[in-house]
Amino acid sequence: MFSIPVGKHQQRSKSMHGQKRIMVTGGTGFLGSFLCERLLREGNDVLCVDNFYTGSRDNVLHLLDDPRFEILRHDITFPLYVEIDEIYNLACPASPVHYQHDPVQTVKTNVHGAINMLGLAKRTKAKIFQASTSEVYGDPAVHPQPEEYRGSVSPIGPRACYDEGKRCAETLFFDYHRQYGVEIRVARIFNTYGPRMQTNDGRVVSNFIVQALRNEPITIFGDGRQTRSFCYVDDLIDGFIRLMAAPAGVTGPINLGNPGEFQVRELAEMVIEMTGSKSGIVFKALPIDDPTQRKPDISRATQQLGWQPKVNLREGLERTIAYFEWKLSGGVNNRFS
Ligand code: NAD
């Protein structure tokens, strides 16, 4: 007789193991893959939902044999009906090159995606986490940026699909919380780096490392004096877990990032030195709306979550450089962490 197979996350009963069933949207991406790994390690059932826009099966290949891990190819701009206890909503391309490639889809992922995931959380009474961003602060007039700062974002520029999309998603999270009592957690993530970033990712750390390892000129946009803060992926994931586990009143928004502040030029020089590269540096025009400075004020995360980053830039770069060396030499099946 014909029967439709039922995935374990469509069953109404609790997980077979009595553990939480946790959904991670964007689970095959850079941050999502580390999060899935961590949640599995803690004994949960994990449903990884991804449309593979910037994600890759390679990032989770080593998890596929785990019976508690399941992947669903799905675009969150469409509704999803599963039974779930917690949702981490990470789906959205994070690199400007990728999110500007199809800006309308980026807005849809942020806005329709948030509505669909919040609707799911409301129906299943699941707690839901939103991966928001420091980009909600735009080109900030306040430095470092505390959560109270309302930001300086162009609603019509080429970055707006991401920045304003994420701002609208935050609005939706807080409205679902106030109007329907959905339990929310909103993290504002600052630049994070580590293994499993794509070689063509377009973000500054991966760009510099790949160019240095290939002995190609390192491209700096602007004069290189703009500042950024770089958080190592393990520290960030630890912040996610702490925020999700925090008492009900702790909704966020809460900054998660490394407050160490570096000029982009300093980063380039550090990467050249650490890779022993022969690369020189070339300067190109600064893209429109590129922020001139970025540094999180993490007092709230420290007070409310007892969280602060542990991995310094040099240590994190060492691990990330080792990954890209392996990747550029043809490495697959990504266990790197
Ligand atoms: P990433 O591009 O590596 O991962 C994003 C994942 O989302 C990919 O697997 C992609 O295929 C998936 N995706 C995109 N659109 C989708 C859709 N419509 N439906 C289903 N899946 C979709 O990026 P990342 O660095 O892992 O970022 C994860 C999240 O964290 C993003 O929401 C991003 O905005 C946020 N964030 C990241 C950083 C950072 O420095 N990495 C900083 C701030 C915010």
C-alpha cells in the first residue's frame, strides 16, 4: 500500500529520546553548521532547514550519520509545518556579495521568512531565536554601539535589503512577543569568522586569508582605517546557547561580538605576516554605505548571560588559516572546527 513517509519532526509526539527537537534555519551555512553540531553534542534532535543558497552539504557531511540529525531542503519564504520545541532562525545570506546578488529575495527571506518562522513558533509554542546583526546600527554615530542606539541606516541604499530586512524582522519578533506572547530571543551579531566560511564568501577575513594564501594582492576597500571587531565562531555559538537558555524575560536585543577593535589595514598586515605570504596590498574605492567603524558594547551580554569572548584574534586567525590551507588543497567532508 502507498504511504507517505513521515519525518521525525512531523510527528506530534516529543522526541523519541525525550530531548528537545530544535530547528535551525540556515543550518548548512557557516554559523548554522557549528550550531547544529553543538546542539547535537548536547543530545538534542536537530532539524536543519536550508535552501542551499549559500550553504553547503559539505558543512554538515560529518553529521549525516547521526540519527538525531535531519536535513530539509526548504525556502523559509514559504510556510513550514513541523512540530518543534525551539527554533534558531539563521537563514539569510550574510555576505554583502551574496545578499546583494538577489536583494528582493534577501528582503523576502528576512521579512516573509520571519513571519513564517514566528507563525510556526506561535502554533507550536516554540521558543524562537533571531540572528539579527550589527548592521541594524548602519554607519553608527555612537561608538561603541550599545543596544539602545537606534542606528543610522539608509532605507534605499544597496545594503538596505539586508539592514532594513533585519530591522523589520526585529520589529516582527517584538510584535509577535507583545501581541501573541511568543517567547523570543534576539541576538545582534557582529562580524564573526572561522572555518567553513566559503572561499568566495566576500567577507573581509576570508577574503584576506584566501588572497594571502594564493599570494594574490590583498584588496582593501577604502584607506583601510575603517574599524571592525572580529568574533571567533565558537565564542559566538556559546553566546547563542546562553541567550536561548536565559530566563523568559531576557528577550534581547543583545549584542554578541568581540569588542577588540582593529583597523582593516591592521588585519591585512596580520594575515600577511601569519601566512608568510608574498602578497602586497591594493586599495579600491569604498562601497556605498560601508560603515566606518564597528565595535560592540557587550555589557548587556556580560551582565545578563555571563558571556564574553575567549578567543583572541591571532588565535582565531591561526585556526581559520589552517582551515583555508586545507580547503584550498582540495579538502572535503568538513569536520573543521
Ligand atoms: P551563511 O550565508 O553562511 O549562511 C546562511 C544560510 O542560510 C545558508 O546556509 C543559506 O543557504 C541559508 N538560506 C539563505 N536564504 C534562505 C532561505 N530563504 N531559506 C532557507 N535557507 C536560506 O551566513 P552565516 O554567516 O552563517 O550567517 C547566519 C546568520 O547570521 C544570518 O542570518 C546572518 O544575517 C547572521 N549574521 C552573521 C554574521 C557573521 O559575521 N557571520 C554577522 C551578523 C549576522
